[in-house]
Amino acid sequence: MSLKTVSLAPDVLVVIGETYASNTTLFLDGRDVLMVDALGSRADAQALRRFVHEELHGRVRLAVCTHGFSDHLAALQAFPEALVVAHERFEDTFHAERFRSDEESGFFRAPELRLGGPMHVRWGKYALEVFPNAGHTASTLNIDVPELDLLFSADTAVGHMAYIAYGAPEAIDAALERSESRGRSRVIQGHGGVVSPKTLGSARHYLRTLEAAVREARGEPERVRAIRLGDCLPADVRGSDFEAFFHARNLDEVVARRLWR
């Protein structure tokens, strides 16, 4: 199992797993490690454990979960010594998840610390502000790191679009606006490493144009399911296969929930 590692600073590493390209980010303070999110498969989790122990000679002391979906939780059990921090609705989100494998169903680990409001953490030379930003899920946390000009936006945006299966589009748009308002030049979503903050604006554009297209289709199921991803993205953005997968799920969700009628 091969993990991709990107250095944001000598003491901050973004690790991207093979499964779903799920992220984890490691903040190093000597041998002590703060981990944000925890990858998407048991194989990736074991590779991460080897990397932390054998290459970094570190130990994960604190793990912060940006939300409760299983594709970000695999390594929590690989570091039993870590204190797990998550939103107070973390478990609700995990149990609400509709799409996961049998393996992923076993990734849940109850957090030792549950947040209902902001938390400030100093780790080495970095100040992390962890704050609730419900929208994509009720348990979503964002993390602002001023010294790195960096925001963890979780899955509030998925690439250049937004995924509406678990939240109201209006709430997701409001969450995207709150993420944008931080004004950071670097963003880490739940998947794919570091991305441009323009992805947050693109996701808001996606929601607006998807709504307009659904209204144009008068909510008729066949016409709704024919709405193309490319027609909902900004003109200068080319959609990926990953985004197209979630766009198709969004169209099913629009039909099932009779959204924008």
C-alpha cells in the first residue's frame, strides 16, 4: 500500500491514501503528532501507522475528526493511544451514513472529547481553531490554521461541487460561505490533498446552477437525471470522474426528496 505525502512545512505533512484519496494531515511537535482525519481503508491505516512509527518515529497523541463518515475514520483504531476529538453529533453522522462497505462499518471509534462549540489547540508553533460548520453533515468541523494560511473544510465542498445527500442545499451553501470567509489561500478538503480556495466558490456556483437546472426541468425525474455536471460548474472548471460520481448521487437525491419544486 502506497501513501502519497506532501510537505506543507517541515513539521506538517499531508498524507493521501489510495482508497478514495482520503486525507490525513500530521502536525509534528517533536515525537508527538496531532492527526486531522484518518484515511479510508484498513490497509491505508496500517501503512500510516508504519509511516508514523518507523519513519517519523512519532506517536499520535491527538486525532481530530472533521466529521463522522467512515471514509475518514480508518486509522483511529490504528492509534489507540490517541485522544479522539469530534463534534457532539459525530456518532449520529456515522449511523446516518447510507453508502459504505462492511469493512468501513467497523471503523467507528467513540471520541473521548465531543465538541459543541469552538476549541483552540496549540501544537508546536501552530494555533489551530477547530469550529463547528454544519451543512454537509451535522457533525462537520472546520479547522483554521493562520500560520499556514490554511483551512480544513472537510467535505463541505467535494472537489468543485457540493454533495447534498445528507444536508439541505441552503445549509451547505451557508457552510461554504463561512469557510470562504476565512480567506485562506490553501484548503484541505476530505479528499485529494491541498486545493485552491476557489473550490469553495465553485461549489457554491454548482449549488446555484443545479437549482436553476432542476427548476428548468420542472422536477421531472428523467430531465433532472439528464442534467450534466459540466453545466453546473464554472465555465473554466472541468469536472472529474470523482465529482461526476457524486453529481449522479445528487440528481437521485433531488428526485427522491423533490428538491427545488
